[in-house]
Amino acid sequence: MYRYDEFDERVVRQRVAQFREQVGRRIDGSLTEEEFLPLRLMNGLYLQLHAYMLRVAIPYGTLDSRQMRQLALIADRYDRGYGHFTTRQNIQYNWPRLRDAPDILEMLADVQMHCIQTSGNCIRNVTADHFAGVAADEVEDPRPTAELIRQWSTLHPEFSFLPRKFKIAVTGSAEDRAAVAVHDIGIRIVRNAAGEVGYRIIVGGGLGRTPMIGKTVREFLPKDELLAYLEAIMRVYNLEGRRDNKFKARVKILVHELGAEAFIARVEEEYARLDGPSLNVDPAELARIAAYFAPPAFEALPEGSAVLDQAAARDPDLARFVRVNLYPHKMPGYTAVTVSLKPIGGPPGDATSDQMRALADIAERFSLDELRVTHIQNIVLPHVKLDEVPQVWAALVEAGLASANAGLVTDIIACPGMDYCSLATARSIPIAQEIAKRFADPDRQQLVGPLGIKISGCINACGHHHVGHIGILGLDKAGIENYQITLGGDPGNEASLGERLGPGIDAEQVPDAIERIVDTYLELRHADGESFIDTVRRVGLDPFKPVLQPKEPARAAA
Amino acid sequence: MAAGKRAALPLVLTASDLLDGDVVFYAGAGWARGLDEAAVAADEAQAAQFEAILAETEAKGDPVAPYLMTVRIDADGALVPGHVRERIRSRGPTIRTDLGPQARQERQHVSV
Amino acid sequence: MPLLDRNGWKPESWARDAAAGAAIVPFDQVEAVLGARRPGQRIGVDLPNDVHPNALLPWQDGLDFVAIAFPRFNDGRGFSLGKMLREQGFAGTLRASGWIIPDQFAFALHCGFDEVEISEAQAQRQPIDQWLQAPALIGETYQDTQDGMISIFKRRRAAAEAA
Ligand code: SF4
């Protein structure tokens, strides 16, 4: 894991002192609310429906047990004993007070964490594949790149008042688990024909009101040119991105309106005039950062584990957990364990402070002191010995964290929606809860197989509904919550946006509709266990359309 | 109507406390934490007065993000926000009835 | 309008009057005014923030001063514009003019601005000590800056090499 050096430490500490001082000037009237707003947003503090909300960055989703314990302590001391893990590898507290915010930031700084640029019209928390350093299909660990970008973008004098927020994601694997195609900039670490490692740069993806898949603007950027090239993109965006309409201000609209070719030409022109050598960092500095992410001290273990096999043979619940929640590790004898924050009937992504402490304890004992936060709102224990999975599982059961549903129909992404969010047009969480209850039977979930349901409480799409295999968007129809269903979205390698199935339906009808969609899929799928998304791609939406018709009018009439 | 986009009558003036972020309602002499204590504008003249207080509050910046919100008055005389968003905002999350003003109210109800 | 730099309030020495000895003129008049320049007259320009810095290239050697407009404090185009003007060799006085707040003063200095011109009302609300104190609050940057700060990346290398 990255460790701050004296410079990083000073920046974060000074940032806390600066915010304390800014709060003081807000209270004494020197700063108006309008002026203070972007300052508090760039320190992660929103004003939400019931209270302020503080969003803490978990850069590229990696944290250790000490940091997780501190998050728990903050939840207890300054919030209501829980936190919400988001789709962008952040944690949010729902009830902090403005007067306490500087003290909370101080506590975060104590464990090398911060809220810098988790909101506002600036470069946001950089996200990465949650299986970084674990997956066998990795060209290179994406986290050194993400950390480099984190540092370069921190308090960037030119790019702190952009037309709109700006999100960057990095993946180093063949399989894209970071949804790079739907970010303002997506970065894929690739190898060229000569075997050199570099970056494919994708710009202009995004969800929200106008969902778009990003365009590749550079097939292969040499690794040591990254920062200058990013600087060129940001400059073009800062100068030319629209500022007349906040719904058209993201870079995706600029790329779309100019056309990819013209956009690329502008970027290349700017790139040519920039002083690359002074912007790009010395390879020795890159190596310094990368060294922090060197593989931990793995033991030489045999493939497989008789201990685990025997335990799983004795306990069907463990066996199910192993089947569903384990991801293969590149090292023999190890595995990555997904800890689902989606218990049946619980708010997706929420964890209590006790659960956070339990996770910290488990990670410290069994996962080389490392945890990951995923954009699917789950936690990953990345380096668990197969032999110790039974102990990990028992500890998770104890903490109420052993739901065996990773990647299944009840592993639902849901944004906070109208229960917390001031921008919401409808609730998300209760919809997720009701759907999960319908599919509570673990056998049924396994029969259905991989299926991602994603729910957003408004067009801003924080729940990524456009790229849900089943997407649900909550809207306001004349004061009543109304839900639009889309099918066929996918965030991965073959990124696609879901298509609308038909007119919106009321909240009470959503669980029925989802059940009927799943039933229709089970009837249509090929016998070889064809997945939901593959089936939708093969048959299209038509066979699913009848599910939105009112159910069984005949019986009602009888 | 002069203000085409103004919330319909009857209405209350609401905002968020600057230091705590709590939802507050204009209560005549100050700002209260509970909707039941809110002052209600029932006619155009009162609404105009509320609009003036709204503008003053905005200029002062404390409490923050003030706006007018339509309510109805139910059979028991209690104020009920017209829109589901405002109902949730005035009570607390529907998925956590132990949090927000609703928890406070429940405790009061228990003690009655 | 009140004017300040990193040392405090300063008197205005320019006038938005083409006949003045130190004259600020609108961007679209720059060619004409430079053509009619009196001996010893200093010329500056008011640059809106939607003009690309390339457009100033033909004139910039004849200019002593550029004021870049900040119509709203959260419109950050001026920061890129200022930095780009410096990078393309503009060596005169660079002013941020309009609405910027003390919390952005460090960014303006880092991007190559020398001074800031704000409204009277803002100067009342945000006294000079707030402006002078603000840039000192963050003493490190991850970027090289136009006001001479060396990026943390480079300082780490320097420290490693010295060790
Ligand atoms: S999608 Fe809308 S409702 Fe959900 S968190 Fe984002 S802004 Fe709020």
C-alpha cells in the first residue's frame, strides 16, 4: 500500500487546517454560502436531504485495518454508527455536522486518508480495479498509475474549477472491472506489439442524463508521457467544455459535439505545445510509487486446499459461499474473498461500525492487512489463504457479513436515493430491499446465475443503472415515484447501455416486474447456462416487454 | 399569480441549519427543528411576507438553502408536506425510522 | 476597483482609456491601439475568458499588461488562460479581474497572475489580511508553478539524490 511521505503528509494536514479556517470565514460572513459551496464540496461535504453528508476518498479502493478502524471510530464519534460505501470507492457518512467536519478530516489525516476532491467540479477520487494485484490477467497493477494521478490532480491550480466534475478510472486487466468506458477518462494499461507497457486512453464516457461510451483517443501512450497528456486533455476541456448548461458540461458532451476526431486534434495540438519533460515525472519517481504496491510477502503454497475442501464438504453454507464469493488469486493457495454488503433486506453498501471493525480484524489476521472497496459497493479481502477461508467465513457469519450473493441477483447496486439525497426524484433503497426479498432463496439465486441489477434515484445515475443488466431509474411522475426499467446494459469489456423496456411503473409493481423478467430469461436461456446478459443480447427486448403489462387481469375479473 | 413558480398555498418556509445541517422550519420568532412548530402562510399576503423572509435568509446565508414548501393540514390539524420528498425530509429516511426527526417524534409519542 | 497583489492593496496605475499613458483597451481594439501607440505609451488589454491564448500571439510582445476576466469565481477558464499566456512567453503584468476569492489566490499566483482586481463590495467582505494569509495555507504543490514552486515529484528526486 502507498504510504504518505513527509510531502503528502504536509499537503493533507495543511488542507485540513485550511478547511478549518474556511469554515471560520463562512461563519463570520467573509465567505457567502455561494462562495463557500465549492470549497466545502472539494473537501467532500455536501448538504443533503436531512443533514450534511461527508464523502471520504478511498483511493483506488485500497485500505488497511487501521484505516478501517478509524472509519468505524468516526462513524461512532461523529455520525450514527454506520457508513455507506459508494459506487466510486468512497465511504459516505450521512449525519456529520459542519462544525465537526474539520475534526473528522483531522482524524482521517491521522491514518493518511482525506476527503480531498471527492466532490466539486474538479478531478475526483481516482478509481481502479478492485482485484488489482490479485487478478491473473493483469498486465500491471493499476494502482501506481492511480496514485500518480491522485497526486498530480491534488489541488491542481488550473483544474480545480472545471465546467463540471471529472472522473478517472484505471484498469490493468484484460477484463475491465473498473468500468473505464463510462468515465470522463478511462485508462487501460496495455502492451504494444513491441511488448512495452503503456496506456490506452479513453475519453468522454459517462452516465447521467446523456449516457455515452467513451472514445479511444490514444491507442498507445508511452507510460512516461501520462501526466503531460492528461494535462492536454484537461486544458482542452477546461477552456472549451460548456459552461452555459450544467447538463451539457461534462467532457462527454464536448467530445460528442466536436466529434472524436476534432477533439483528438485539439488535444494533440495542446499536447504538442506543452512542455512534456517538465510535466512528466522522472521514472525514478514512478518506480518509488510503484514500489509501495509490490506484491506482499506471499507464502509458497500448493494449489488448492484440502482443509477448505473438507470443511466445505461438511457445511453446505460454507460450500455455497466458496462457490459464489471467491475470486481466483494469481498466487497458488490464495484467494480473494468478496464480502457482500447486500444482506437480504438491508440497504446496499451500508456497514455498521461494528462490521467495519470486524472487517479490520479479519483483514489483519487473514488478508495481509489489506481491504478493498468495490464499485459494486462490496468489500474484498484480497489475499486470503484457501486454508483459512473457513475461519474467515466463520468470522463473517459472526459479523452478519457472510451473504453468499456476490455477482448474483441480490447483489444490487443502489444509490442512496430519496431516503438521503436531496437531488433524488424517487427512492432506491426500498426498491432494492423488496427485490432482494423476492430472491432471498439462495438456490434460486444460484439457478439464475450472474445478474447485475443497478438502481438510481434520479437521472444523475449514481447507481449506474444504464450499465445494469437490469437497470432501474426512479423518477417523479406528478408527485408519485415511478420507475423505468432498462435491459442489456453492461459495464465491462463489451460496455453497453441498457435499453428501455417500456413505460415507467409504480414502486409496488417493480418487484413483480423483475421476477417476471428473470422468469422469462430462465425460459429463454440456452441449456448450457447462458447468462442473463448474453440471453438479452441474443433475443433482444421484445420477449421481455409483456412483463410490464398488468399481471393477471383475468383472475381479478373472476 | 404573481410568482408563477412559487409553491402553492398553504406553505411553510424551510431551510437547513448552517452548523448542524438539521432541517429547520421558520416558526415566526425563529427557526424550529420540527414541522409541527412551523409557521404557516395560508394566504397571498402571508406568502409574500414569507418570500421576503426567504430573500433575507438567502442574503444572510444562515440557515442555508431556504425554500417554500407546500403543506396540507390533516384532520387532526397536523401539517403534512405535499410532496413525498418533503415528507421524507421532514421525518427522516423511510428505511431507518430510528434516525431523523421521526425518531424524536416517536420518543415523544411513547412518553405521552 | 480595489487591486491587490501578494504584498497587499496597491494603487491602480492603469486606466481603461485608450488615451491614457498606461491604457487598458478591449481585446478587439488591440490592433488599432497598438498601431496608433504614442512613444512611451504602455498598452494593456482586457481579455475575455473565451478567447484562446493563440489569438494574442501576434500582439503579445507589444503588450505590457493583460487582464483576464473572471466573470464568476467558479468559472476556471482564466487559470488555464493565464498559465498558457505565460507558457507562450507573455512577460508583462498579468491581472485576474472580476470575481475571484481569497481561496483561489494561490491558484492564480501559481498560474502566473501578478495581481487581482475585485469589486468594492468583495473588498469590504474579504479584507486584505484574508488575501495575504490564504496562499500561505498550502505550502506544497504537486505541480511546478509559475510563481516558482517546484513540484513535490521533483523535490523528492532532489532529496533522494542529495541523500
Ligand atoms: S442518482 Fe440521483 S438520487 Fe441517486 S445518489 Fe445520485 S443524485 Fe442522488
